[in-house]
Amino acid sequence: MPYLVDAVEAARSRARQARQEYSRLKRRKKIAAAKAAAKAIAQAKAGEKPKHSKPKPKPIYNNEPPKYHPGMKQEFYLTREWRKVRYEAIKKYGRICACCGSKAFPLHVDHVKPRSKYPSLELELGNLQVLCADCNLGKSNTDQTDWRGA
């Protein structure tokens, strides 16, 4: 019961504040703001919390992956083309780190020649190697060592 009383008091308080704001704005003849305040009054009377006008961030993609085009940034890793060539690399080289031999997960499919410097090679199977997370993150985009043949 105390929760219900608190909720009713909060709704009344919001409605009172909205009415005061409406009156203040109406005196200043700010019609658009007064209409927004009137809407807030109606929401408060209905027991709704005021809705914020901030737009929700758009998801990167809903059900359909983004279309591939050269020069993509992070969304490149969500494209069908990348996922296909990544799968082919794992199938070809196995689920084992080419650098340290670890089978620890997660495994990364790494670009030997980094995408940032060689964007034309980003979907080339010959430019990919399977590395564990530690080896790949340590390598960064500064080292171009090909661990597949080592």
C-alpha cells in the first residue's frame, strides 16, 4: 500500500509541476512550449512518466547485414563477404593459433597485411591467418609477420 500512495503522490507532483510550467509559459506567450507542457499535464494525469525526446540510437543492422563496399570501417566485420572468407580461413588453417599453437578461444582471423594499410587485400584468403586473441592484439597493425609458414 505505501508504494501505491507514493506513486499517486509522485503523479500528482508531476501534474502540479506541469500545470505551473504551462501557466508560466502561457503568460510569456510561448505557444509551442505551452503545448508541450499541456501534453505533459495529460501524461501526468494518465499516470505516465514523461517521454524524452531523445532519439534512440539506430542499430548497426536489424536482420540484414550491411552491404560490403571498399573502405568500410568496423561494420566491415558484419558483412556476409567477411564472414564467408573468415569461415574459409578457419576451414583451411584450422582452429589453432598460427603463432603460439594455442587452441584457446576466442580465435581471431587476422589480416597479415593490415586493412588500414592494404585495403585491397581485406577479402583475400592468402592475406589471412588464424591467431588467438592475445597474439592478434599484441601484433596490432604494426607487425606483418606471416605465422602460417613458421
